[in-house]
Amino acid sequence: MQKYVYLLTACMMGILLTGFQSKKEHLIAGQTMGTTYHVTVATEYLQSPAGLETRIAKRLNEINRSMSTYRKDSEISRFNALERTGAKFKISDDFLRVMQVAAQVFKLTGGAWDGTVHPLVDLWGFGPSENKRCIPAPEAIAALLPDVGFDHIEIIDTGHLVKKRAGAKLDLSSIAKGYAVDQVAELIRQSGVQDFLVEIGGEIYASGYRPDGQPWRIGINRPQKDAAYDQVYKVVALHNRAFATSGDYRNFFEVEGVRYSHVIDPRTGYPVSNGVVSVSIIADNCTLADGLATAVMVMGRAKGLALVDRLDQVECLIVIEKPDGSLVDLYSKGFTPKN
């Protein structure tokens, strides 16, 4: 999974730390969910950096073991392999909580985000199968569409899933990383640290302040395929907020000059092609922000902005690429980028 943000720490920006010199940044990094993670903790001292690092890695492994479609032994892979309808499938608390938010996002977006898009993602070559990245036959897409629909799955609060259609399969990659961010943030809070930044594959939660007493600053990657991974397009200040970005300019293939991205419209079966190249969402939690970033990519500029403006404590930046390659920014009412 590609990243769409660049973390701007106090040290990177050459800021003189005055009045907060007793606090230092401690970095914890690793790999999870097919990507990397970085945790920056700002504190006077960290009693056991190795202990916190171990707990974070363990928690991330638990979540990955639950919802990775690339692991055949994961909960989600075993559920996808289930061919019976009506049978109760026991799931973990992590899986249940993600499915509950997923149902919320599905309903909010009128199906623009749909966790059962997995067969289509695989068909286009963006999933865990060995399918080649190419344009599928229209008949192949049409054959899978009846299996796509989040309401094909019943969610039971006791911790069970039930398939109403045997061919329904889940792909929660566009929301599970956000959930992992939220869970790591909660783990750090429980350790007594209030000032920190958690980033997993570009999805972020920022708590408290940097060592210089300023909000954390996040650089959004320039949403063009030839842009360097650390080329900053916009900067956003975050304090006790989550941030997620979805884009079509990293994970894609081209045929005769036409770009086909990994963001699939579950209603049509085809990659989105509406001019939106990047969506950044700010919300109270990263699980919701992650799902909405993908959903607004699919919904497009008008419907996406209208949705975000209706939601409390949610803001967005939508970037449109014009035919000449120039970029146009569209902001929700409360989105404020920094210079």
C-alpha cells in the first residue's frame, strides 16, 4: 500500500525548541499490513521504549492476523472461503468493531464504499490473487457484481457474521489500517503518554503537541504519478485528530494512456474515473477517516463535498486533476491548510 503523506516533525522543519526543551521525540518504526508504520512519542522520558515497541508490534500483529486478505489463516480469509449461507461465523472483537464502522460508512455513502468489493479488486489485479493487472472482460465484471453488496452480510453484535450470499467476500483494507492507527493510539495513551503521532501506511492520528508546543504538521504528497514520495503539496496541522488520504496516482496501471487505479467503484465494477486524484479526510478517529477517504474518491467532488459538509467533526480536501494536468483544490467548509 502506497503512502500519500509526509510527516513533518519539529526537527525536519528546523524549528528552535524553546520552553519545551525537556521533551524529546522517540521514534518507533516497523512493518505491518503490507506497509510501514512510524510512531513518534514526545515526552520528557520514555521509561521503556523497547517495552512500548513490543506492545505496539504485538497489537498490530493481532489486527493483521484478523483482517489481512494476504494471510490464508486470517479471520477474513477464512470467512471469505466460507461457501455456506446462513451459518454463523465467529469473529474477534477487532473484526466486529471494524465491521460495525464499515456498515456505517456503507450506509452514509449510499454504497460508494463497500467492504464486499474484494472479488472486483482481485479481478482487476489489485488483490492477493495472482491475477494480472489488465482490463477484464465486461462479462467477467458483470458476473461478479451480484456478489458485491455489504448487505449480503449480516453482522451480529454477539460477534458473528452470516453470509446471505455464498459469493460475498470482504476486503477491509481501506478501513483496517485506520482502525490499527486508532488502536495503537489507545495503547500509547494507556501507557501515560499524551503527545504522540501514529502513522500506518499514511493514515495518521495526532495526539497533543510536538516538543516545541505546536500542533503536529502533516505534509500531503503531491497527487501526481511522477511526484517524489516526499514532495509536499499541502500541509495540515493536527491536534487530537485523525487524518487519512486516498489517491489514484500510486497504485495503478495504464493502457493506451488511460489510468486504471486500485480504487474500484463497487456499484459499476470499474476503477473510478471522475477526475478526483486525491482525497484527504480529517475526523475524530482514523477508522472513519480511512473509509471516508476511499468513499469520497468514488462519490466524486460534488456528492463527496456535500456528504462531508453534513457530517459533524469531519473535513476534507479533494484534489481534481484537469485534462491539462493542472490541479484544483476543493475544500469542505472547515478544512484549513497551512502554508
